[in-house]
Amino acid sequence: MTSTHRCFQAVLLLALTMLLLAGILHMDVGLFIPLLRSQAEGPPIVNVMFLKTHKTASSTVLNILFRFAETHNLSVALPAGSSFHLGYPWLFLARYVEGSEPQGPQQRFNIMGNHLRFNLPEVQKVMPNDTFYFSIIRNPVFQLESAFTYYKDSVPAFRNAESLDAFLASPWTYYNQSVGLPNAFARNNMWFDLGFDNNARANDEGYVRARLADVERQFQLVLIAEHFDESMVLLRRALRWRLDDVVTFPLNSRSVRSVAPLTAVGRERAQRWCALDWQLYQHFNRSFWVRAHAELGPRLLRAEVARLRARRRELRERCLQDGTAKNQSQIADPQLRPFQSGQADILGYNLRQGLDEQTQRMCERMVTPELQYMARLYALQFPEKQPKRLAFLE
Ligand SMILES: *[C@@H]1O[C@H](CO)[C@@H](O)[C@H](O)[C@H]1NC(C)=O
Ligand SMILES: *[C@@H]1O[C@H](CO)[C@@H](O)[C@H](O)[C@H]1NC(C)=O
Ligand SMILES: *[C@@H]1O[C@H](CO)[C@@H](O)[C@H](O)[C@H]1NC(C)=O
Ligand SMILES: *[C@@H]1O[C@H](CO)[C@@H](O)[C@H](O)[C@H]1NC(C)=O
Ligand SMILES: *[C@@H]1O[C@H](CO)[C@@H](O)[C@H](O)[C@H]1NC(C)=O
């Protein structure tokens, strides 16, 4: 063998080794970076404000916050006195919060998530200045349908309408704008919850653009109910919480019997009737996906969603009797029976029998309905105050 030949062999070997190494490195980088990217750095965020919009899966989200507050011994901005919400439908004021101090140094809370009509300057009086703000919105067509079923008997505009299709066929027959707040559920309710005028002109482009910019500025994240699991992945990442912190069973959901889907014509009319909400939804649905793909990419997003679902299945098996939601009448423990409203059967859960103490506590937190959970946190946080009275359990 000549020396040139040997030299050539050595070069070839070196090149092959380099190629192989590059391959391994490339693979490693490929495997490693997504893992790093899914694992945000820094300590978990503990100051969180959630604008709880209506009929948008927000009770399920609130359960996440209540659980986190309870297990981390965080303070919660709870409704004052015997109230169940933070002044809704009036614009939020700091004094609606139990323990807020109108005079003197203001008490700050870690977590805030009960229903309120958003009013940032007042929220800032009770929340720390490094608070993470987020909310959730839903396709307004389905949001309106849910509101109609739930508030049928209490909202003046809905009371005399035979069905939502009938309401939408001639809304001005039923909807009296001068009635004001009591009709807030009947039109652009998410726009209203954000603190804006739900009767504003939806074709005023400058106005709509300015309000959307307000939301962008005030909220670090806007979740989409139709993409709930992807929303949980993004939320967990933003807050740097553990997977189990964001695993939920749907709360405050309706039985199939209580859902009355709109006709195609009705859906189109709902989009026009709630044109402000429709523009809100289009805007944030778009930016949600841009963000999801920019932060995680489709592959990692799918993997994270799969991980969340697998864990939910596991916990459903472990926690729930028959693994399914139950009617009010089928729920044995009154503490686990959700509040009922309008023409909807609101579902809840029975826990599996014979769970060990620690599992029992974890599962119980996941299925405790919102009002009971709020009352429990209130009693823990304000033991000297009159406990919240849940009349529907009596
Ligand atoms: C929880 O917080 C309260 C006051 O915020 C404190 O008195 C109590 O000791 C804390 N409990 C635990 C278990 O950390
Ligand atoms: C935020 O609040 C902390 C403590 O209340 C204060 O020290 C800090 O200066 C505030 N930061 C800003 C940017 O206002
Ligand atoms: C609309 O509501 C206002 C205020 O409640 C009331 O004065 C008015 O009569 C109502 N209009 C109709 C058409 O019912
Ligand atoms: C929301 O965005 C997704 C992804 O772009 C899209 O598939 C979906 O149709 C959008 N929803 C609505 C109601 O526009
Ligand atoms: C709830 O009750 C209704 C009527 O009583 C029944 O049709 C429905 O299947 C029940 N739903 C569940 C989830 O048990």
C-alpha cells in the first residue's frame, strides 16, 4: 500500500467519522432542543390574574388556579361578604375584594379569577405589579348558545324568546338596549366582560382595532376554548407550572340534552349579532396559533397535548367513578353537586370509592365545583368571617 493511498484512507475515515458525529449531534440537537423549549426556565409564576369570561370553559380554568393557590398556600382575591362574584356586571372596583383596604396600604393577593367586569386600574390596586394576566374566549356562536340556555330565565332579552333561533331572527324585538346591564349576556358578552361597550358599532374599524390593542397590552395570553388542551400547554409554559397543575376534568359542563345547536342560518345571524365578539375571537384565534407555532412548533405542540391527554385519562381512571360526568341527581356527595341554572343540566362527578387519603384529596380538588371551592378558600383565608352561604345546597 502506498503512502498516498494510506493518507487517502485516513482522510476518508476522518470524513466518515465527522459525518457520523454530525449525524449524532444533529439528532441530539434535534431531540434536545424541543425538550428544553418545552421546559421553560425560572421559578413558577405565582401572581396570576384570570379574567373569567362567561360560558367559555372558564370554570375549568378557575379550578386550576384554586388548586394551585390551595396547594401553594397563596392568597386569593375573593368576593367580599356574602357575594359570589367580584361585583359583576358592574365594572370592577378594588373594594369588591374581601380584605382590600380602601384606606392605608393596600393588601395584595397572588391569585384572582372570580367573575368580574375588567377594569385594570382597580385590579392593579389589589394585585402585585408583576402579575401575569390571561383570559379565555370562545367562538361567540357557541358562547351565545350556552348563555341562552343558562340565563334563559334571568336575562330580559332571552325571557320571551321561544328559542335562540327565534331570538336571532329578530333580536330587536327582544333586546332593549336601554335595559343595560341585565342584558349584558345577550350580546357581545365577552367584549362586555373585557370592560368595553357591548353595544358599540362593530363596523367602526378604528374603535375595534383600538380595543383589540388594549386587550393585547393588558393580557399576556388569551386562550381559546375550542382549543382547550393546546391552551393548557401554552398556559403551563407561560406560568412554568407542572403538568399536573393544568390537568382538569371539564367542570360546569352541560348534558347533551341541554345543548341546542343553532341552524346554519342562526349561526350566521349570531356572528352578525355578536360582531364585536366575532372580531375579538377571529383576532385572538389567529394570534393564538401564531404563538403556539412560534413557541413550540406543530410537532412539540402535538407531543405536549398528547402528554396532557394521557395524564388526564390516567387521573380520570384513578379518580372518577365510571370515569364519567354525572347528573345532579346521581352525585352522592352534596359538596360535589354543581349549582344549576336555567334550562341546563350542569354536570359534576362522583369520586371512586376507597381512595387513599392523598389521592382522595388530589381528586377532590379536581372535581370540587366552583362555588364550593370558593367558599372553602374563603373559610381558610378568613376564618374569623361569616362563611359563604351556599343556599342551593340547603
Ligand atoms: C400559609 O400562609 C399563612 C399566611 O399567609 C401562614 O400564616 C401559614 O403559616 C401558611 N401555611 C403554610 C403551611 O405554609
Ligand atoms: C413593583 O412592586 C414592588 C414591591 O411592591 C416595588 O418594589 C417595585 O418598585 C415595583 N416595580 C414597578 C416597576 O413598579
Ligand atoms: C326599554 O327599556 C327602557 C328602560 O328600561 C324603557 O323605558 C322602555 O320603555 C323600553 N322599551 C321598550 C320598547 O320596551
Ligand atoms: C381558529 O384557528 C384555527 C387555526 O388556524 C382554524 O382552523 C379555525 O377554523 C379557526 N376558528 C374559527 C372559528 O375561525
Ligand atoms: C342526565 O339526565 C337526563 C334526564 O334525566 C338524561 O337524559 C341524561 O342522559 C343524563 N346525563 C348523564 C350524563 O347522566
